Amino acid sequence: MAAVAATTASDLQELSTGMSKVASAAAAMGVGEDQLAAQLSTIISATREAPETIGTSLKTIYARISDIQAGMADDGVDLGYYTGKMAEFGVNVLDAQGHLRDMGSVIEEIGGKWEGMNREQQITLAQTMAGQRQYSRLIALFDKWDEYTKSLETARNAQGTLQKQQDIYMESTAAHLQTLKAATENIYDSLLDTDTMNTLVDGLTDAANLVATFVDSLGGGILILSSLGSIGITVFSQQIAKSINTTITNFETAKNNAEQFKQAL
């Protein structure tokens, strides 16, 4: 819609206002969003009427055709009269199953045949579709059919460009996320693989064995520690125990954090 507003005499606020009046009725009658944006921009540009007036007018036209289908038109026009009258202009408004075709397609078919009709035929056709009060807006649309087709092409191309940009963005984002995931998995594997943990444990074991050998060479732990007194034994034992306990706790914490991070990915 923004692309259409940028290339026509109607601005984005006008199109948004008009769209708010007619969008649901248009969708119910088979008018696509790009078709509706092109219709609004063309009529607003041609008539310079207030966008809410144009939106309400189109809503009334679509509601009238729906009422004709249901046999509830307030001017007494029934489905048989409507379809017959439209057929006189070479426009079949019913599909193979006898249902009303999408109005977006019907309007585009009429637009393609508009220049081949004389003015009297054009007015009669517009009045058949829109009734006496609203037909002038349809005439404004069909008289500026070249503008409608240009706006429609702009709307459809803009949607295609936006989708392509979105696809490129998603592909790029997905690739970066995959790279991040692989990197975090490498960190997890490096920190917590079995070989690394075994090497660490073996190193601590070798260090403990070295201390034991040193103590034995001096006559045994009890003899040495006795000479240092009971206070020395207590302090030394507590420091070793605390150091080993801290080391084990740190590795357990690192392992848990890494596992939680991996699961979050």
C-alpha cells in the first residue's frame, strides 16, 4: 500500500482511511488487498473526494451485490436481473457452479472491456452494479483504468520485493544462528568431554602421589606433622581439603552451566 501511495496522487493516510471502511466487505466479495488498494488510489486520485467517502462507497457497492445474491436488494433487483443485465455487456458474473465470481476478477474483466462500450452502456452497467447513488465512483474507476492497472502492478511488485527481502533476511539470520550453535557446542565438548576430565583427574592424582612420596621420604606424615604440632596438622589438612573441594565444586558448576546453555539453544 505504501508503494501505491508513493506513485499516485493519493497518500498513505488516505489509502489507510479508505481501506478501514471497506476492507472486510471487499474480502468477503473476493477483492484482494492489492486490488482494493489500486481501486481506492484510482478513485481518490480521480475524484479528490474524502477517502472515507470513497471507502464507504465501495463498501456499499460490494454489500449491494451481496444483497442481490441473497435476494435482499432494497431496489428490487434480483440475481436473475443482475446476471442477465451484466451478460448483455458480455460479462458473466457467475462461475460454473452458479455462484458469484470474485468481484475483483469481475471488475478487472469490465475494466478491460470498458473502452469498447459507448457512454450510455457504461452508465447502465455501472448503475446495474452500484445502484443510482454510487455508480459515479465506478465510472471514475473505469475511466482511469490505465491508472488502476499501474497501481495494481506496483502493489504486486512491492509485495514480491518485500517477500524476497524477508526471505534473504531469514536465510542470513538462520545461518548466523547455526554458526553460533555450532560454536557453543564446541565449547561444551571442549570443556566437558571425557578425555579432558580424565586428564585433569590423572593430573591431580599424580600430584597427590608426589606429595605422599615426599612425606614418606621424610619419615612419614605422622612423624613430620607431630613435630609441627597439632595446630599445624589441623591447618594443613583443612587447606588441602578446602582446595580439593573448591576445585571439584568449580568443575561441577562449569559442567552444569554448559549443559543449561546447550539446552537453551
